[in-house]
Amino acid sequence: MTSRARILEADKRHVFRPFTPVEDHASEDSLVVVSGEGPYLVDADGSRYFDASGAWWCNHLGFQHPRIVAALRDQAAHLCHAALAGATHESAALLAEELVKVAPAGLDRVFYTDNGSTAVEVAAKLAFQYWQQNGRPERRIFLTLSGGYHGDTVGAMSLGGVESFHRVFSPLMFEVRRAPDVMELGSFEAVIGWMLDVLAKEGDRIAGVVIEPMVQAAAGMRFYDAGLLRALREATHRSDTFLILDEVFTGFGRTGPMWAADHAGISPDLLCTAKGLSAGALPFGAVLVSERVYHGFGGGPGRAFLHGHTFCGNPLGARVALEVLATYRDESVLARGAENAAHLRAAMARFERIDGVRNPRAFGSIAAFEVGPSGYFGRLGWAVEREARKHGVALRPLGNTVYVVPPLITSTPDLDFLLAGVEAAVRSVLLEADLGGKPA
Ligand SMILES: *Cc1c(COP(=O)(O)O)cnc(C)c1O
């Protein structure tokens, strides 16, 4: 087996890491993962870490779930890939049928992509082209939130609004109508109120409202109420424009029910999914749309949606996603997620009593708090990350926002291990910051 040192040497010399400052890559004592077991990563040196960011928010069933691995093996034995244009295959066809069954009502068609960003690109392109060729070409602008995160491709960035990630690319982006940030307006009520106002006044120019439902994740795990989502649905109906929900993070039970839209009892016109869709095993994504949207592309070859990724509907990904849905049914994954959600809520109530912990909160299988002023470049969160390693927990804070998104089927002892590790790390970092007398 290749040694740990050898892997790190090749990595440091040749890998260009995502979301990683060059100096940190050079200096950091990185994990070298050789395997995964349930919620844990195993390092080449034999140590185990609870992966609190869930392989970047997608590991809903734990690493190497036996059913997922078996499904992957089985599919790989007869078909790894085939194009989905001019042909179809069992996994993509049956998955579409199963996805429609669990989707919010009225979403009957599935367009496959290969990740979350491209799902968002596809949703935006579908909405735009729909209006261009269905009698409302003046509907050209998307209405979005500040702090939204929809992925890192140019279209997804245009719709997003995380300043620290996206500012440098602003000359490349298309124009959107972006509500002022919640920090500026003071509440999500005011932010959504601003959007309702735009819809009332200029709704006939809006191609669609694009939002992360219930949770602005990358902005720092900011939660908002179901009533606001419902109000947006009603307003988009009134203006006859599309509601496009980015459920890439929130889908597959991350917030409790299958979709965050279920909290509000609504159905969007287009819904983007990825991450939990393939339970963190493979890159895979999809956009679910209504029949109305689908039929807007009928009427001749010139009206077709001329967009497709090489790996659209990839058989391995589709087979895994089918197995994910079957596992959710057979193993009552959402019910187990609900038990963990209660446990996380109780833990965050306890964290209220730790001096220096700000706004501890939990929603579904997401728990978060701040250890200093929010913002992606805060360094105290990273001090907590370093300290947590000593307790067997791998975190990936958003600046000073520390969060955990454990697999939905994490056992109670494992969840307690995670929470105890985070608490110990936070206490020692905040104590040090306090003794230093100077908050970072
Ligand atoms: C992660 C994420 C994306 C992007 O998905 P990728 O698979 O990383 O391209 C889009 N939207 C939301 C809400 C996300 O959390």
C-alpha cells in the first residue's frame, strides 16, 4: 500500500484543492483518508474521525453503506455508462419514476445532471427558454436572495450571492434581482417582503424565483420560516412565474421531511436535487419539473432543450439513487433522522450555556452556532476545527460558523461522541480566546 507520506507528498506537489488557500494547503496537517465506516473517516495513520461535514453535505447514509456498495457493484458488472440521448436504460428510467413518486406533487419529469451546480444551471436555462418560446419573452430576470449558494459554475454563481466566494467573478455574471441581505434588513420577514413587493410590481419581468428553501446553507446555516416560503409560492402563482427550489442541500431529509418544501406544504415548478440523491457515493444530480414546463419544449426541434451533459443519467449514479430511495423506505431513514434532530436540538439548547457560543440552533439534522462574528474569513472557527481533531472530529466551519451535518442514520452513541468532541473543542478555544483577552 502507498504510504501516508507518499500520498501527502504527491498531493502537496500536484493537487489543486477546492476552497483551500494555497498557504494552508502547503502547511496544513491534512487527513489522508483511506476508508470510511458509517459516519467516520479512517486516516492512513489508523486514526478515526467523525466527519461532521458529511463529505461536504452529501453523506446521508454513512460511508460505504452495504446496500449502496452492493448496488454499485451490481450495476458496474453490466453497464457503467451509456448516453441518455437516443437510448435509455433501466436505472435512469426507473429512477425517474421513483423520484416522481417521492417528489412534491406535480413534478412529473426528471432531467438528469451530474452535480448540484449543473442542476441549478439546467433549471435556470429551462425557465429562461420556456418564457422565450411561450409568449412571455420579457420574463428574463431571476429574483434571488443575498447569501444564496447554488454552486460554483457561472450561472449558479450569478444566482447565488455569497460575496466572499463570488465577488471577483461579478463581471462574468448575468444580471439578477437580488434582495438585500438579512443582516441589512434585520429579518427574513423583511427580506421575503422585499421579494413579494418586486413580484407585485415587476412580476411580469421575472423568469423565476430561485432560492434555497428553509436554510441558507453556505451563508452560515441561516434558517427561516415555512410561512415565508408559502408566501413566495403564493406570490409566484399570482404573478404566474416559476418558483425554483434548490434542494441540493436540503433534500433527502436533511431538514426532517424528504424535502424542505414539505415544511411549507408547497410544490415548486422546478426542483434541483443532488448531494443526498446519491448519498455521497457518486456525482449525480437532477432537476424535477412540472408537465407544464416539459410541454413548453414541444412543438418542433427548434423548441427542444438543447442541453446535455456527457454523464446525464449515468447508470451507476442512477442505480445508486434508486438504492438510496429503497433504503430510505426499508430503513425508515427519515424517522431515524427525526430522532437525531431532537437530539441535536437538545444539544444546542445545552450549548446556550457555554460562554462565547452565539446563537446555537438546530433544524432537522443540521446543528450550528457561531464562535465569533459571522463571515467566511473568521479564524476562530478554524481554531475549533484544529482542536476538534484531537477529539476525533473533523469539522469544516464556514468561518466562525461551526456546524455539523451528520448522516441521518447516525446512532445515538456516535452522535454523542460528535457533540462531546465539538463541545470540548469549543470550550478550549473560547477559553484561550478569553485568556488572550482579544477576540479574533
Ligand atoms: C452544494 C450545493 C450546490 C452545488 O452542488 P455541487 O454538487 O457541489 O455542484 C448547489 N446548491 C446548494 C444549495 C448546495 O448546497
